[in-house]
Amino acid sequence: MSLFRSKQRVADHGEVFTPPWMVEAMLDLVKDESERIDSRFLEPACGSGNFLVQVLRRKLVAVERKFGKSDFERRHYTLLALMCVYGIELLADNIAECRADMLEILADYLNLEESDDFYRAASFVLSQNLVYGDALTMRTSDGQPIMFAEWGYLGKGKFQRRDFRFAALTEMSAFGEEGTLFAHLGNHEIFTPTKTYPPMTVSQLASAALGDAVEEAI
């Protein structure tokens, strides 16, 4: 595997890919989290997804181990595993490849066709979680503030979505540190989502992927 696409891209963007053996070694340093279905991972310069692909593979092993005997739960927790993986990438071809690879892994695991609601729902989730933008400026490629959806599984086939500004999320750690000037501000506005959506089913998420309007945020 080549560690870069071209010398020009290295010069222009500092683009160098992490080799698979190093990805695995680094994920082993946080082994418990990388193998937990609902742990959240963000790669702020995700490239074509070397890290995110392996995180998803590890999560799917956990899904199979815990929910392999129930097709309903297996499918929904697989989607939750995908929902908990995030990335930002500066280059359009990389983010497109990352989304495609992640979708292919999930589709292969669940044996999905492109017409399946779970396939379309996963495609929509990836469009929200894997952002074409700049993590340093915290803006998308068209200059808008980067937003991330926090997904949760409520059970019985329903998911909850809350949207947060990436800039606000980066401030949360400082506000939560014990013994700091800001430790008492746990209910500060930066912890308030910009939007909270009603619970959504897989079919509703699939409809969003087709460009249909999602129920208005409340």
C-alpha cells in the first residue's frame, strides 16, 4: 500500500496515509473503546478512512457477538455502530471514498441491496457524519459551520438525533474539567443542541437519503 497518492498532494496538503499495521496498533491502545458499539470516534483528518474503516469493523464484531442471534437487534445496532463514527476531510475524493468504503462494509455485513431501507439510512448517516470540510477552520467546503449529529438508539427500532456545532463540541472538554474555572458550567449553552429531532425509524432515515423532508425539528 502506498502511503501517498502523489508528491504534489503531499506538498499541497501534507497528505500521507497511515499504514494498516500502525492503525491496528494505535486502536489497540484504546481497545475497549474501539470495540464498544456506542463509543464515539472522530477523525478530524480522516483521509479515505484508514482509521474509521477499522473502527467500524471492530464495532461490527461487537455487534455480532452481542446481537448475532436477533436479526432485528443486529441490524439496528449495526446502524448505531455506524452512527458513532465521525470524520472530517479536506479533499473531496478522499471523503467520497471514505463514505463509499464504510457503506460497503456495512452493506456486506448485513447483506443489503441498494434498495434496502437500511442501506439508504446508512447512506444518509454517512452524509451527516463524514464531513467534507476543514477541521482547523471548523467549516464545510462551502463555508458553513461544521455540524455533527449525535445519534442514540432508543430501542424498538427508533433513533434519536441531536445536532451540535463542532466548534461548541471542542469547547466541552474544558468546561467539564474538575478543578477548573469552568467546572460549574455543566449546563452552559454550549451543551445545548442546535436542533433536536423527534425519534426516527430506519424508513424515515432512508427517506431522508432520498431527499424527502425529515419531520421538522423541535
